Amino acid sequence: PDTRPSSVGTFEFAPLVHSAGVSTLLQRDLTAAIIVLSDKGDENKEVLGSTGAIQEMLLLTESLDLVVRLNAVHSLAKLLTLDTNRRALYEVDGAIERFSRLVSARVTHQSHVQPATVVAMRAATECIAQLARAETRELKNMFIEKGLVKHLCTLTMSEDEQTRRTAATGLLWLCQAPASKKDKWSRRFDLSDLEWTADHIFSFVEAADNSDPDVTTQVLLGLRCLCTPSTIYIMLNRTKILHILATALRGELFRDHFTLIMAAVLFIWSIADFQWPPHVLDNQAFLPMLE
């Protein structure tokens, strides 16, 4: 793969992609080549997608050969940065079910070396996160309709640090308005115009209630983009959001997790402009945040 040209045409890609069923060695070379070519630019990703690479890689994620399987998942993670390829994946029957099987690996505790199933889980989580980063409202809605919100939220609770942090970043991308170019730390941000259900809000807040401060940080930054009167009412009435914010603002966290505190402050700033339910104010449920 390292000796291939940086950019090649459709007719050069086609035989490469559609040779996947020939032999295991060729499949290894194919998947490794796609990883390298994808790294060389969006033009290659677009051409690969148009010649059926998404479908081929999905098939190879269930290969009996470990190298082929891992390469295929890593290839998809790189290809799914383009909306055309995201759309192609949704059109493949059973695509979501394949990811579901890949993201249920068991972590080996107290070890820096994880089994191949965990490595595949990390790459599959990156795939789901990239799907959440869609540039159009249509594809973000498709992500929601396919039930991937639940998968992403569940993955934020993974025992594997890389997996849960990638999932949290995916949630941030999902919550952001399609094609938004605003920095996640900007005080001014674009509100998401997607239709969020109460169950979605519950799942997001539950994901924020995490022992990993980096996960909580990303989810709080994402939740800002959902701040409308109705979603804020749900969060303040029916979730532990105030408890999560109070925990994030603890003084002893200031030195080690400054970004978490900043995310909490930005979230509070976002909800401060809206009317809070009277009982929340009357019961002074916000007081722990000030202690």
C-alpha cells in the first residue's frame, strides 16, 4: 500500500475493491491499501465509495481472518468522514447490526494490551461517531432513526477509555447543528434543529453522568446545542443534570479537570436565559452548584 500513488482513478479502484472475495491474502492487501489511500485525501474516499468499497468493507468486518477484519473496520472509520459514504452505508441491509456485534467486546483489566475484539470495538465506535458527524439534517435524522443514539450513549459507559471518549466525541458531533463550523468552546453556538425526544435527552444526560471527566466534558458541550425551553424543562424536571453540574464544579477538580469546569460553566450560561420550573427554584435544587 505504501508504494501506491496518492490519487488514482475510478477504473483503477474498481478491480481492487471487487477482488475482495478472492483470497485472504488479497483481502489483507485490499483493506490495508484502502486505509493508506483514504489517508491521502477526500478525493480517494469519494472514488472508493463510488466503486463499492463501503459494501465490501462491511462484508469483510465479519471475516474469519483477524487482520482482514480489523483492517476493514479501520477502513470504514476513514471512509465515513464523507456524507456520500455515510449514505452508502445506510443503504446496505444489516449494516447497523454488524456494528452492534463489533461494539460488545470484553476489556482485559489492568493490561495495556487489549484483545483484538477491543481494538475492533474502538474502530467500530469511531465509525459510529463519524456517522453522527453528518453534514446534513437528513443524515443526522437517519442516524437517529437507525437507533444509533442508544449505541453511542451506551459506549460512553465502556470500560475501555478510548472507546468511551470516542463515543462522547460522537455525541458532541451529533448534538451540534449540521455543518456547523462553530468551535465547541465558543460562547455562541448553533442550536440543533433536529427533533429530540425525551428519551434522547434522558440518554444524553445519563451519558454525562460519568466517572470519566473527559466524557462528561464532551457531552455537556453537546447538550448546549439542544437548549430550548422544552429540553431544558425536561432536563431540570426529570434528570440529574443539576447534580452532574454540581459535581463538575467541585473545587478540587479545578486543577486536574479545568476543561470539565469550563464545560459546566458554559452549559449553565446556556440555560440561564430560560425560565426554570418554579419548583426547581423553590426547592433550591441549584444550591449544591454554589457550595
